[in-house]
Amino acid sequence: MKWYGLIDCDNFYVSCERVFDPSLENVPVVVFSNNDGCIIARSNEVKALGIPMGAPLFKYKDIIDRKGIKLFSANFSLYGDMSKRVMETISMFVKDMEVYSIDEAFVNFREMSTEMYNMALKIRVALKKWLGIPVSIGIGRSKTLAKIATHIAKTRTGSHVFLLLEDNEPLVLKDYPVGEVWGVGKQTKKLLSRFGIRNTLDLREANIRFIRSLLGINGVKLVREVNGEAVIGFEHRKFPKSITRSRSFKQPIEDINLLEAAIKRYVEMATEELRRYNLCAGRLAVYISTGEYAERKYSRSAERKFEVANAYTEEFMKISSLLLKRIFKGGYRYKKAGIILSDLSPCTNKVFSDLYENRINRILTEAVDKINSKWGKGTVSSVFSSIYKGRIEDEERRRASFHYTTSWKELVVVKA
């Protein structure tokens, strides 16, 4: 019998900051998005103060100052690299795993219950000792039950490991709100509550035909999952489904040329990642928005499907400009812009050779990738990056920590 485990890094972005600055241990820490100033990660000390996720910093300035909360601008290069190290460490202990997000991974345990628990403890100890990242691990008969078990591991156990066995499932599920179940959104929660289904045990014991009429096939899968049936299997995809790059601007932008510089900077970043995964993208989407708080609201997107999927930065930049011009409307103050690369697939050698008809372009692209890989992202970049960094990039980046693991210039210095 397969048992599913979910390994979830505790307060991951905050934990990454603490790895390289031990003085932050047991200190309230907040990580916020670089431009819109919304909280995207909180230490337990901050959670205890009642500051919610996603809250704008300015609303909590008084309590932040009063409690001496440490503020960090998001350092996604650091977090991404630490995530890679976490996943590589987990793979040393288990053969079958699925990277679910930057800070979560599902694993298959095939051992008996006592051995599973001990294996989970070993993984947790290794991640904390080798990388400094604390994790919580939940184990159950399905991925949904493993999710629930991980929540219990985070909040109710000292070991941060919880094994949800068939015998104790009813007691745990009765105390677990249905709105917290993986895949249940606000509207689904309201709908279920209307029919007296308020906890997960209620959902588990609900009539399957009624649930199907209410929620369709996804509702049926949900009920089967909380009954211990492994309906949601593993995705063994070793690359992302899509790559998104976007930013909220500190100051709204009205000039299409500045928007174009931002869009092309995002294209540059996204296509570099494509090539790092040896992937090609078959679709590009561009979007711009004034934001929900603007007096005059405007939001549009446009996309282009490519006849031949590719990973060539110049090609995507050219198309992104055309898409932006199609959706741009003057007289609006744009607060956010971004791009999405999708329809991703592995690039074959033939595809790569077809991409770069001009041999000089191919050699140049490969050289830039190698330099940036060795010396850090952005060591060599386009003129649009210079415009972006000089005119758009948020001044709050001064609160960002160093790129300790991805830049030779910012390695940790230890004085003996």
C-alpha cells in the first residue's frame, strides 16, 4: 500500500532569511512583495500579533515599528535556489516525489507505519541540519489526507511529523473545517455549509450522488480522497507548467515605452529560465492592469500561439511588443504588468538548431546564459534591463538580503 507524505517548509521565505542571519531567530520577521508592499511571508511571532497574510505594510506600520518587526524585500533568487537544495535533499531519502510548489513536495512512502514516521523524522532532521530549513511532514492514505496531516503536524505536534492512520481519521476529520480542505474554495465552502457539511467528516460521510449533483466530478474526487482513496496521483513532470514574470510598480506608469521596457525585461528573465530547464514555449501572453484601487480601472491581456515552440529571447521580445501595443490604451496609470510563457515542452536538439537560424545569435545567447549562470543573474543583460532597473525597479529593493547562493559577489563572508 502506498502512503502519501507532504513535506512543507515552515514559513519558507522567512526561514531562508534566517539561515544566513541567525540573529533573526525568535525575532518577528516579515517578507513583503517588492513593489506593492504586501506581506507574503510571516514568522510565527508575526502571526501571533494578528498581522494577516497579504496585508499592505502601511496599514500595520505602527505595530511594525512598536514591535521591532524586521522587514525584508522578497529575494526570489535566494528562495528559488534554496528550494532546489531542499528538493534535492528530499530526493536522497525517497525515490518517488513530486515537487508541488517552491516550498512543498509530495512523496510516496512504502514502509510500514513505524518506519514511515522514522523516515519522516530523518528527512526533517537532515533538512534542518544540512540546510537550516525547518519543515513539517504529514502522512496519509491520499494526497488530500496528507495535506490535512501536515496542517496537524505544523500546529499540534512537537515533532512536526504527523501520521494520519485509518483508525484516527474520523476524530481528526471531525475537528477539521471543510473550508480548510485542499481544493475547497470560499464559494464551495458556503455551498457545503448550506447543506450542513461543515467539517471534513461531514464531507467524508456525504451521499456521493448528492455531492456529484452539487459539485460535479471534482466533488466526487474530493469525497473519495478524504475517504482514503488515492484519486489524485503523482505528476512526474520535472519542469513547470508555465513561467510567469510580473511586477507591481511602486509608481504607476503611463508611458508605453517604460511598460515595454518592463515587459521585455520579464521576457528576458522568463526565456533564460526556459533554457535552464531545456524547454521551449508554444504560447506567450502579455497583460497590463491599473490595479483594483485605481480611480480609472483598465485591465487587458493578449496572447500569441507560436507555430513552432521555441526559447529564443529576441523572438519573444518582438512578439511581446506587438501584444503590448494591441492592448495598451493611453490616459491610464498602469500599476502592474507581466508575461506568461505556457504550452511548455522539452526542446530537442533539432528544435534548438532551428531556433537560431543565425549562428551568431545562437552563440551569443549561449554565451550570455553561461556568463549569467557562473557569475549571477543579470551579469549580462539587454538594454531593456538597464532602462527597467534605472527607471522602474523599486527603491525598496534596498531591504533585500544578499544573493548568498547565486552570486559570487555576495557570498557569505566568515571572519575567524
